[in-house]
Amino acid sequence: MHTIKSFFLGIIIWIIPCIVFAQNSTNSPYTRYGYGNLADKSFISQRGMGGIGYGLRNSQMINPMNPASYSSVDSMTFMFDFGVTGQSAWLNEGAEKEQRLNGNLEYIAMQFPLSKRLGFGAGFEPFSYVGYSYGDTTALAGGYYSQEVHTGSGGFSKVYGAFSYKLLDNVSIGLKLSYLFGDIVNTLSSLNNITGSYSYSKTTTLRASGLLYDFGIQYYKPVGKYKTLTFGAIYSPKIKFGTKVMVDEVSSGSTTTNSTVSTDSVFQMPETYGLGFTYSRLSKFTVGADVMYQRWASVKFEDKTNQFYDRLKVNVGGEYIPNFTGNNLLNKIRYRAGLSYGNSYLKVNNSKNSEYGANLGFGIPMPDRRSFLNLALEYSLVRPEFNLLRERYFKVSLSYTFNELWFFKQRIQ
């Protein structure tokens, strides 16, 4: 039986990423800049709680935000989690309005113990998304015009492995190693109504690969009967990753094509700090808060610094269970809510975008009382500092957390 389950999960782990690569979960002109929109680091069970995670330690939940949490897994438990998302976006710029729909399979992950004190996790998750299409029109003499069309697609993804060791009875440390890879493709096409065709196009492809490191620690202490206070922290160093920049230029007027490849430009990921806490009562409630700071201004993008803003994000939230052992399903559901605020790292015309979010979530227990169906509803607003494009999103996310006693040996009577 275990062999069949292992084979089934192995097929999922290898096939689903291939599906993910062919899809896109954003359609925002802001993704033309930098690495695009950064993916949410929390899983869907956490997003219902506002995206908290640094101080979250729950044996029935995979928490990718702090690798120190992986040692919380029960010694006989195998966990598997995957999530999908659909969203509606409203874009407003002056009198111009537009609505767009997107969806994607977001992540897959698993977690299990290697020993009594050592936990392990692995999975696939997105790092950033790029997806946009818009045009600019310029009037020319004689009633003619020229038009520039900007399109982009792609993004970066990660596969990772994480280890967590229970150093003391109330202290765990963790390390998460991620392999970053992917392509970002930006295309500029020029059109004029003299010829009625595209006269010039330039496609720039940024291909990236490299290792990312996340270090984590959690301290947890009982503060009353069945109650626990947990503090967590993470650190990720600034890293330089391998890149290849490919530029293809085509001019239809002279029917010429020019292609160049460069590996000399320096691209980096920022140094990241995170702090958080949770206060919880077993099978009753959890409340907590996180703060994250990323030093984007000091990283190099195409050999240049000060291309981005430093990023600060704050998340608060929690969950409540009316009666986990009762017979009424509504009383056993985990009701979640949370808020978030932060600023985007993107610098667009020297404008800093503020990001606001409000979340609701539900964790519905399955008949085995170990697995959960998780639903998260998210409303977010991207508000620019100046009079630029404003974006609003309503996102519906669904995940299934499979939790089974794979390492439990039954006795034969």
C-alpha cells in the first residue's frame, strides 16, 4: 500500500511542475520591471491568517516560511500539500478601467520525520510571476501614427529541500536550500500605419539559475495549560545567481536579425530578515504577527544598484476552532482571518507602491481528522505613490493537506 502511495505522489511531484511552467497567474503592467510580482511565500492554510509563518509551529500544517518549523511534524506522520488559485484583477488608471482573470496551480510540498528530532520537507513553489500586454500610441505628421506594444511572460520558480533539528526541548533550528530557475521574456514591438505591419521587435530573455539559503530558528514555551508562546526568526543572505541575457532584434524594413547573448551582467537577490510570534491554545485558537524586511535597494540588477526600494511587510492574523472534538462540522472548522500591509520593491517612475490585504480562511477537517481542505479568500489593493496604475485583486485559493500515519506499524493480533 505504501509503495502505491509513494509512486502516486512521485508522479504528481514530477508532472505538476511541467504544467505550472506553461501557465501564468498575473496580468499586471508592473511586472515589466525587475523580476516581476513576487509570489506569496505562505501556503494557503496560512494565507487565511494573513500570511503569518515565522512564529507558526503546527504539527498539522506545512509552514515553508520558517524551516525551523519542520521538526514539529509528528514522528509517525507523512504530510503532503498542494494548492491552486484563481483571481480577478481590476486595473484603473484615470478614466481607463480593465478587468482580467487568471489562475494557476501554485505549489506542491511534502514533509515527514527523519528521526525523533529531525524533520525534512521538500517541494516546488513559485518565486515570481511576469505577465503583461499593453500598448502606447504616438501621433505622427500627416495623420499617421506609430504604436509600441509591450508584452511579457514567464517568471522564476524554486525546488527546495529543508531540514529542521530540535536542538533543545524548546528550540528548533532549520535550513532551507532552494534551487532557483526560470525565464523572464520581455518583448517590444513597433508598428506604424504607413506599412500596416510591425517594423521592429526586440525580445529580451533573462534566464536564471542559482541556490538560495534560508536559515530559521524557533523558540517555544508553555505559558499555561495547553497554551504555547512561540517566537521565530529567519535570515536569508544576499546572493548572486547565474544568468544569461539573450537579445533578439528583428527589423522588417531591412529584413535584418541581430541576436546577442551575455553572461556578464550581475543579478542578485536581497538580504532578508523576518521576525514573528504566535500565541496558541491546543485545538482552540492561534493568533500571531510577522514582520519582514528585504534590502532590495542594495542588490545589483543588470550591474546597477538602487533599481528597487527596500521592502517592509507586516502580517497579523489567527484562527479559531469552536469545538474540534464535537460532532457538528461547523464547530470543527478552523475559522481564519488576517490583515497585511507592505510596500512593493518595484521602482516605477520613482513611485513606491503600497500593498494592502485582507484575508478570510477556512480549514475543513476530513473524516480522518488529520487531513484538511483549506480555503482562503484574499482582497488586496496596490496603491501607487503618484498618479499611476492602481490595481485591486480578489483571489480565491484552495489547497488540500494530506496527513497520514505512514510510519505507523500496526500490530497483527
